[in-house]
Amino acid sequence: MSVLEIRDVTKAFGATKAVDSFNLTVGDGELVCLLGPSGSGKSTLLRMIGGFETPTSGHVAIDGEDVTRVPPEKRPTGMVFQSHALWTHMNVFKNLAFGLKLRRLPEAEIKRRVEAVLELVGLAGYGHRATNQLSGGQQQRVALARSLVLEPKILLLDEPFASLDQHLRERLREEVRDIQQRLKITTLFVTHGQDEALALADRIVVMRDGRTEQAAAPDVVYREPATPFVAGFIGTMN
Ligand code: ADP
Ligand code: MG
């Protein structure tokens, strides 16, 4: 069953079409990596799925319901941005509890959910810590936890580990894959790192100038790049 349907979506900024007549259907529990060079429209596309941008034309549907004009807080999506933007004046627990308080969940339920998610991201017992005393990797884990605690239907990750060093990036991507499989959560992961996409994705969508250059399983994209652009970008051209 498809959870996400993007139908003929265009986003224009003046004369620039950041996303251009884009189509994509994502199945339940699938992990799709959006791959492409800087400026190819990956972030704009993700922001339209999360509700942070409105398409110039076209439609976004989640679970068969048109959400094209629904604001972010009313969508079943959770987004993790490149710069995690944690609230530094709140401890870890409060960062995670904030969204749940807005939804007026009972205190006991909030505590249960926050503790379960902290455990899931490997930060059990970190609730009382100040966020600005955590390492970069721990802060990204809190950002991920803050999205997951809302129990979104679709997890949206926009280059979440771009600011971290190679070693930590590899570790966190394995953790994301592990969590994604355990929760079976439909995920869109934006990256311009080919290795990241090849390691993580059920399916890779290679973007160029706001359009799909190729959409296929990682091994297909790697072995049978559809165009010279994909071959060059994936690094298989020789
Ligand atoms: P990517 O995430 O793949 O690097 P973006 O979606 O950020 O690409 O950008 C795609 C194109 O849209 C770029 O040409 C970028 O300059 C332009 N763009 C993105 N956001 C805006 C904006 N708010 N105003 C004007 N142009 C934008
Ligand atoms: Mg981007």
C-alpha cells in the first residue's frame, strides 16, 4: 500500500523551478533516499512533504488524503533538518516532551513515550541533560528522537548527519537503518552522499534540476545507471 503520493508537483521560486513536475509513490515502510547534487531540489521536495513549503502546482497525498495545503503540525510527518535546532534552554526530556504537551497528552503517557524513544536512540537516562552539553552525534540523536516521539507516519531526514565527521556519520546511518526497520517507518532520507544512499536505501531517487533522473534499487542504480549523469554522479563511469 502506498503511504505517500507526490503527483506532478512543481515549486517555482521566481524563474527557478526548484522542483519540476515531480512524481513519486512511496510504499509503507519503505526507505527512499533522495540523492542529487546541491541545488537539485531535494530539500524543497522534502519541505513540501513536511508542509514547510506549498507547491506552486500539483498534489501531495498521505494515506490517500490530500495534504497539499495542510500545515506541518497537522501532518503525520516528522522532519529532521541538517541543523538540528534543538531548544538549548530546555533539557533533553523537555525537548522531546514539548510537541506532546502541545497535543495535550497525559503526563504519564508523555513520560512513557519519551523514555521509550530515548532508549531507542541509545540515550536512555539522558533526559535531564542540557542539550548544549551533548556531543554533535548525541544532539542529532535527540533531534531524531524529537521527531520519532510524535509517532509520525513518515520520517523526513534532510542531510541529518552532514555536519558530523565520517566515522560518526557511518555509525548514525546504521542506527537510523536499524531504528527504521524496527519501527517499519516510511522514510525519506535526503543526502548528497552516494555511499550513504547506497548503504541505506530500499530505493534511490536521483534528482537533477528538480526532476527524477533515475529511480531504482541501489544495486540497479549502481550497476545500470540510466544516464551518463547518474553514472558520473554515482561514480561508476570509467
Ligand atoms: P538541494 O537541497 O538539492 O541542494 P534545494 O531544494 O535547496 O536543493 O534548492 C533547489 C533550487 O531552488 C536551488 O536553485 C535553490 O537556490 C532554489 N531555492 C530553494 N529554496 C529557495 C527559496 N526559498 N527562495 C529562492 N530559491 C530557492
Ligand atoms: Mg538541501
